[in-house]
Amino acid sequence: MKVKAAVLEEIGAPWRISDIDLGDPVAGEVQVCLAASGLCHSDAHLVSGASPAAFLPVVGGHEGAGVVTKVGPGVRGLEEGDHVVLAFIPACGTCPACASGLQNLCDEGAGLLTGRSIADGTFRVHVGGRPAVQMCLLGTFSPYVTVNQASVVKIEKDVPLDKAALLGCGVSTGWGSATEIGNTRPGDTVVVMGVGGVGINAVQGAAFAGARHVIAVDPVEYKRKMAMHFGATHTYASVEEATEELPDLTWGRNAELVVITVGEIRGEHIQQALGMTAKGGQVVVTGMGDFRDLDVQLNLFELTLMQKRVQGAIFGGIGPREQIPKLLQLYRAGHLKLDELVSTTYRLEDINQGYQDLADGKNLRGIITFSDSDH
């Protein structure tokens, strides 16, 4: 079928709205009519070249939710009419990583930026007759997607799909960075560096877990104000300000956990975070950096003698099939703010304005909503 999509044709160029050819689902796949797609910073990394797609063009987008419209042979647990969230990390359930409880590190994730389908290694999207990469094997900057069942999580039909879309990446990643891999405990001090669409959820996750101090660090005043609404107890415009104040807040101990969720992580951020970390504490590195950047500032003397840890994290350190349903239950109970996350909604044709607003610090999270005219 022919549908429109936001396509990246050249590194550094804006997203272009183009007609694409979308293939029907083969064995193990479903087609989904999307209600919404989140505008995540990771797609901006594709535009800048910081994340390496196998080739161009790329159909962007990796946060989405909608309704199943077609089901391929051999699909289990999904049928037409089901409401689903698309997870940017597939979880096949059978590879060594999944079998050992690390679904967020599913072996199928190795193909996220290749465009080749999990099912048979071919392409479901073509642009002008050329095969195209679907961002994270999804490509949610389009009203329809054909995806593998490993990337699909069924949800209850009464959950608002435009809010559920955010669970496919930003909410799950931020919340889990504080609560799962970060292991925030009651009474802890947690610092979150960067409170955009991921960091703001690390803030509310740390607050829910019982942290005594939740400290949000961001240069944008709007984001600092919103962080207070989501559970922060203190905010600072810079790491330098936070580092100066932390000893007084914590009787000299510093933070048990520092989560780095800046939009574009650089090597100096690691030592900045380590300098705010308590003895025996942990730095969780969630933000994305340029894949070519190999330089990190790290005080090895401090790392060893203070027994500190630096830990990478993807999808918050927990599998999507566990995290997404759990967070939806917290949303129902009023413990997870989803509605308040969405600053602005856009049409697909306004995607470049949405990313400009993200760069200008105007949004916690913008989303694209699809209407009947798109479908």
C-alpha cells in the first residue's frame, strides 16, 4: 500500500514528507494503523549522523501506538482490532539474552538500523523503488507500519493511544533508568542530568521509588519548572551549581544515583556525574552520544578508591513486555504522569517544526497525531 511518511534522504537535511510503498505482513508480522508517534531525540541523532543507519533513505520514528489492521501467518497473541504499543527494542523471547532475562538486549536488536526485517531479512518499506530503513525496524513517522510481532506489546483498549505511544521509548527508558537499573531506594538522593522527554521520567520514577532528594539539572528554565511538577525536590541550571549544593543537602555524602539523560552526551559528562556520586554509588548512562566518539573523562583514582560504578542502560534496563504493562498499571493508579508529558501535538507535515521546538527547549515531549485524513 502507498502511504505518506517523514523520510530522511540526506544527513543534515530536514525530514521530507514522501509517499512510500509499505509491504504487507509476512509470517510473524502485523500491520498497525498508528494513532500517534513520539518525537524522540534519537531520531535527531539520525539527522545529525551521530547514529549510524546502514544506508539512506530512512523512515524515522520509533515511538508509536495504534490498532492492528492485518496479521501475518504464524502470529500468536495478536489479532485485528488489538490495541498495541510498539517497543523500539524487539523482544523475541527465545534468544540467549531474552532467555536469561535481558529482553531489553534481545539479539534481534542488532538489526535496528539495518532496515532488514526480522522475519526474512528483506525490506518492508520502499521509497521511489529503493529499499528504505525503518528506524528501529518500526518507522512510526507514518500512519501505517508493518512490523515484527517481537516489537509489539498488546495493551487494554481503554488506554489513550496518543499517551501510550510514549511508553515505546522515552517513558520506559527514563523511569527504568531510575527504578530498575538505577535501583533507587527510599531515602536516596538521585540526580538527573537533563530533563527532556527521557530525563523527566527518571525524575518521576525516582520520586515514586521514595528518593528523599530528586535533583534535576537542566539549563532550560521551563524544564526545571516542569521537573518540580513531576517530583523533583531541587533544580539547578548547571552541574557546577548542583555539585556545590549537594554536600549541604546530603551531609557530605552526595548522590547514591546520578542518571545522565542529556540529549547529546559527551565525554566530559561522565566525570561530571561521577563527581556528584557518593561512595559506592552509581552513574547510569542513558543519553545517546555520537557513535564515533571514543573519548571519556574519567578519574580512575576516584573510580577505584570510592568504589563507584558507571553503568550503561537501554530501555531502562528492563524488557518492554514487563515494563510497558507495569507502567500502564501505574498510570491507571495515578502514579505515572503521561497526559502532562505532552507539551505540543503536531501533524506529520509539521515534523520539522516539532524538532525545532525540541531543540529550542519548548517541549518535554511533542507527539505527532494521525487523523482520518492521514489514514
